[in-house]
Amino acid sequence: MKRIVVLGAGESGVGSAILALKKGFEVFVSDSSAIKDKYKEEMDKYQIQYEEKQHTEEKILNADEIIKSPGIPEKAPIIQKLRAKGTHIISEIEFAGRYTGDSVKICITGSNGKTTTTTLIHHILTQAGLDASLAGNVGFSLARQVAIEPHKYYVIELSSFQLDGMYDFEANIAILLNITPDHLDRYEYKFQNYIDAKMRIVQNMTPDDCFIYWTGDPIVEKEIAKRDIKARMLPFGDAPKEGLAAYLNGDKYIIDINKNDRLEMDEEKIGIQGKHNMYNSMAAGVASYVSGISNDKIRQALSNFQGVEHRLESVAKVRNVLFVNDSKATNVNSTWYALQSMKTPVVLILGGKDKGNDYTEIEELVKEKVRALVFLGVDNDKLHKFFDGMKPNCDARSMKEAVDKSFQYAEKGDTVLLSPCCASFDLFNSYEDRGEQFKQVVKDL
């Protein structure tokens, strides 16, 4: 019997273990941290063997194949030992993809906009009556769903870490929104390594598959030119141009795949506003159109979609100061989009665990739109070096302190924007935890 060892016992790891068990493998799960009670109970129910707070080498190094959680870096000692041994290491998505049968896999990646686009596609598909589920970085793990509750359509948000462990997986519809520097600490601080990870989304695609991408990203254009992509190419852009599947024309949103069945709608009728959301909406519209959904149903779903929690989410107005939660902005480019969409002066809350950020990307927008900065982090030296002298700023060591100081800086009509540019792990459990704390503190105001 083939032995599969799953490293990491979060949602993707436990989902993988259940699927491996159902497919007749001998399964062992190992996590170097404590495992959440709900996952322990589940593994007990399925009689899956596991360990926590350690990696026992003799139970791991004898694996025929390893399924690795996306959070475990390549430099982890156990991974290095497995690599030296030549053991095949894959991601949960790669493993689950072997058992999806004839279900359609719609896969979304990009440095920014993934979650909004993924959620929007799922919203359009389910509203049109298709059996679709969310997987990958949102919803339940793909492996869990394939094992317990299979669907006809899987809408899968893919991070670069998941793509790293994918070899034979084939996306039926792939979407690449953009590529900007992110997670460089995991890629030897080499941008090209991160780019190559993102471009893995098109590997194994056939002429029956569709590849949707934004033409406005010079890096994406350059990478596409280097590769022999077999899929049907469906680019979208800011303005009408021959060969585009979707574009904006003045204040009109247009999907133009079939000249006899063109979808047009007023940009202002789309439920989520802002330039970046138009790109997300174009990608989602094209994916839905090629999935066979009618123009009327796409229009309706685009107009009633409400957006994603922790992404430019209006929380409350306090004494005519608007508080906006963009805790999901864990890289500089996300914050660039957030600042670009602001119509009022901004007090910006920045900071957290820096992943090799280059703040020059937002320098002009900070000069133009920001009244003051509040640095929310354990170590704010890099932020001070860059922004001191540019705008008034101060440090905060808790969310309450950050919100209070922002409120003091703000004038009537301003927006206080939490858009940190950074990961949350220095002061918070996750970007969700950071966003929830922000919302609670604002409500207490």
C-alpha cells in the first residue's frame, strides 16, 4: 500500500488526509505546531494517525509521496531532508486534481484581486443555477470537497505557494490578473522566481481550455510571449482593441467574445466599484460567459454582488470620518489600488510583517492623497526610513492605539484607511483577525 504523509494539519492538510484515506492510501499527518481541536476530532473520526508539535523523521522520510501545506517554506529542515532523498512533494490542489473527473476547474491567480474575482465567479455561477463551489484559498479545501461532496464546477483561488507544488494539474479556465512583487522572502528575494510560480497556472493547458489575462500588466505580457501556451487566449483591457474578450469603452463594460452576442452594461451598475474591481469584473464576466452563462444572468449577478470582507470594506462613519477596512492588502500593490480608489484625504494605517516590500510604488499616491500615517507593527524602522519627512506619522502597538491616533489626525470628510501593505503575523493571528479587530474598535468609537 502506498504511504502518503501530509505535512500541516490545517484545512488543506486534513482535507488531503481524508481524500487519501478514501482512495486507499496509508495516511499519516504531521504538524510542527499545535493542531486545532476541530481538525483533531475529524481525524479521530476517520481514524487517521497524526502527530502535533513535532515532525518524527522515521514516520515521514518513509513516505512514497508528501502533500505539503502551502505555509511550509522550502527551507524547512524536514523538506530539505525529503528533497535530498528525492521524495515527490506536491500541493493539496495537485493531489485533489487527480480525482476531479470531468468537473470544470476555474483557477484564479494574481498578486491582487484573487479573492474578489474568485468569489464573484462563484456568485455568478451559483446565481445562474450551476453546481459550483469555492476552493483553494477560500472556502473548504478542494481535497475535502472531492472526497466528501464533489461538485460540477470548482472555482479555485490559487496562491503562488499552491502553484509551486503543482505538476500535472490542468486548469480548464485559468485567470491571471496581475503580477507584482509579493512573498519575495519565500523566493530568495528574486522576483523572477515568484513570476515563474504564478505562470505555472498555464502548464498542461490544452486548446480546449481558456486562459484569461489582463493586457495592462507588462510582466504578464512579457511572460506570455516567452511561453508556448496551448489554451484559447482571452485577454481583457482598459480600452477597445482588436482581439480583446472584454474591455471598458467610456463608461461601458463590454464582453466581446462573440460579435453576435456582445454583453454591454453601464459601469456604474456593477456592484463593486473602483478601477481594480472593473478588472476583476471583466475576468469574472469572461470566465462566466465561456462557462455558458447567459448575458442577462451575468449582468444581474454583476450588479448585485456585494464584494469581499476585509477588502475596501466601509465600516462606519464617525463624526464625518469614514473608516475603511482593507486588511486583506498584504502587499504594496494592494495598497496602491486602495489609495488610487480614494476620493478624500486619507489617514493611512500601514505596517506588520514586511515581506521584502518596496514602498516607492505608493510614494506618489501617499504624497498626493495621504494626510498622515500610523505605523501598526512590532518593527516600524523600514517604514520610518521611507516615510519620515514625507508626511506626519506615529507608531501604534495595538489596533485600539492605531484607530485612536488615526482619528486624532483625521479632519471632517477624511477617510481612515487600514491598508497595511504587510502580513499580519507580528501582532495578529491573520489578516482576518486584524480586520475584525479594526471593525470592533471603530464600532466602539
